[in-house]
Amino acid sequence: MALPPAAGGEPASSATAWTPKGIAIVALCFAINMADGVDVTILSFIAPRLQSEWAIGSDVMGNLFSAGLIGMAIGGMFIAPLADRLGRRAVILAALVLMSVGMFASSFAPSVAVLFAMRVLVGSGIGTVLAAMAALAAESAPPERRNLAVGMVQAGYPFAAVFTGLIVAQLLPVYGWQAMLFGAAVLTVVLFPAAMLVLPRDRPASIGGEAVKAGSVGELFRPELRARTVALWSAVFFGLMVLYFIVSWIPKLSIAAGLSETNGIYAGALYNLGAFIGTMSMSFLALRVPLGRLVPTMLVLAGVAMVVFGSVTMPVWLTLGVAFAIGVLLQGGYNGVWPIAAGAYPVQLRATGIGWAIGVGRGGAVIGPMLGGYLMAAEAPLGFLFLAYCVPLAICAVAAFRVERNKVLPTSNS
């Protein structure tokens, strides 16, 4: 389903066919999202070595994981909206600088405090670029291909998560965790000249020929936008609550489901592979199936797969297969929220709307794994645990449907 036209006119994406420039922009955004995936997930892969060398406990390591989420909230809510005032190019380039500096400094961090601060800096860049890229991808594609473009950009993150673990597993014992962070920084830096070359020089737009308060969160609650803003924030918050619960605990949950430690790790890898395939599948299905139906359907099926995973005794191969299916349905369905979000706001408020959704969603990302940890500590049955997380998943599905239903934007500049 093509996104409806946005008020105030769109950028040059009104052409009916892909342009070489548009393809290059979407490809660049995919690559940058891959770098985001590397920068975020690499910390989890080096965590055991880092804890051993610095003699820090799981509580301190948990704080370091949280630092990135704090940074993403800061970037999404307070830096990304500048893309609606200053243009996408300037803000994406600034975000790449934040990520590069933060990753380089992380590789030389002498203490937990410095590493925490640098992870906040990296997260700020990631939260910024996620919002700005979703907006830019939507504006660079033909109208009937915008859902595809935004969805494909989201696929860069899980794709990076698959190979990052494989590479780190081979190189970490030889080179150490500092070198892993340094390598991730180099990858981000390499993207900067490519971004300089590919990103278009843009300027803030206006509605009806009059400047709007671009970057102002208050504009997201104008009468015609209020319902979709509340629904979008709900979808992202509750979706990330489930997503981060699964991503954080799936190896342990797989062991609780009867797998060995090694097979539990394989289950995590298969989940990420499924996440990539699911996101790509969602992107292409969105060309034919309205996102308002596709996203809730995938999320409901993800809930079914989660309950089966936690309640049914299965052979190893089938347990791994269900873990893969959860990745396809859960991550694929959730990542469909971002094409919906990109079409929920006029171009002048798109980065602001997506950025604030990202920031609000970080709350769910923090609560999800934490609540799961409490339930596991209380020895909740595995079936009950997964069933409990079907509740926020259902809220996410309903909220995504409501965003799509309420996002009929005006077609004129009145």
C-alpha cells in the first residue's frame, strides 16, 4: 500500500519510478543502519571478556547496556527533530560524527565511567540517525515504494547482528575487546565520505507556504495528529518491550526450553537471521498488503510462536525452527511500524515524529528485559512468561493498526 501524500508537498520523491539517486540514498541508509547494528550489538558480544578483564559484575554491565538506550532516547527526542529544521543531510552527518567519536573513544576507555559516557554518545548518534534515515528513505523513494524503502533500511540492523557475532567470536580471543570497538569505529568512519557524496542537500519545508514549528513536539499533538501520535508511541513502546525481552534473554530462554548452552547460542543467531528475513519479507509484502493488516497479523502470529516455544516440548531442530520463526514474525512485524510512522506525519514533522517515537520507545526497551528478569527470578513457568509478553504484543498490534487507520493526511496545502 502506498503512503498517502503528505501535506505541504514532498521532496523530489514524487516521481513514479526509482531514480539512481534514490536507490543510492536507500542503499546508504541500509549501510548506516548496519553500522548502527554493529555499534549496538558488539557490546553484548564482548561483555564476558570486558567483565573478566575489568572485574565488574552483571549489574555494572547492565548499566553499560542501558547507556546506549539512554543515548538513543536523547538522540531521538532532542537531536533528530533538528532534521526538520536544518535538513536531513546535516543531522545525519552530525550523527555519524557522534557515533564515530564515541566508538573510537570507547576502544580507549580507561574506566567504566568513561565507557558509560561514550556509550551514551554512541547511542545519541544512533537514535538521531535512525529517525533521520527513516524520514529520508521515505522521501527518496517513489510514493508507491516508500514502505519498501523504509522497511529495507530497517533490515540493515538485524543483518549486521548476524555477522557481528560470527566475526567477534573469531577475532576477540586474538585481538581483545578494544580492537573490536576500534574496528566498529572504523566501519562508521568509512561511511562518512559516502554520506557526504550521496546525501542530497536539502532544506526545511513549509506547510501552506508558511513556516511551521519544525522540531517542536507540540506540533505532534495538533488535533489532526494527536490520535496517531499517541497510537504510534504506544506501538513503539510496547513493541520494544517485547522485542528487547526476546533479544536480551533468548539464549537463556532457549536453555530453559531444553536446549544446551551451545544450541541456545545458535537459537539467538537463528532469531537474528529470522529478523533480517522477516524485515525484508515485510518490506516486499507491503507492496501488496496494507500495513494496517500486515503488521498486526505478523505480530499476532509472533505471539502464537512465542507461546508454542515456551509451552510445547519439541526436538532440538524444531525448537530452533520456532526461534527462527519468532525472529521472522516479531522483528519483521515490529519493523513494519516504521514505514507506518514515516507515513503518519507530513514531511515537515517526519523526523520529529519518528525521533520522539524512538525516544519514548526506549522506555519499553528498558522495562522489557528488566520485567523478564524479575519473572524468571520468581521462577515463573516458561509458558506463563511468554504468555505474559503476548499482552504488550497485542497492544502494539492494535496501536499499529490505529496509526494506519488515523493517518489520512490532507492532500492539499490548505
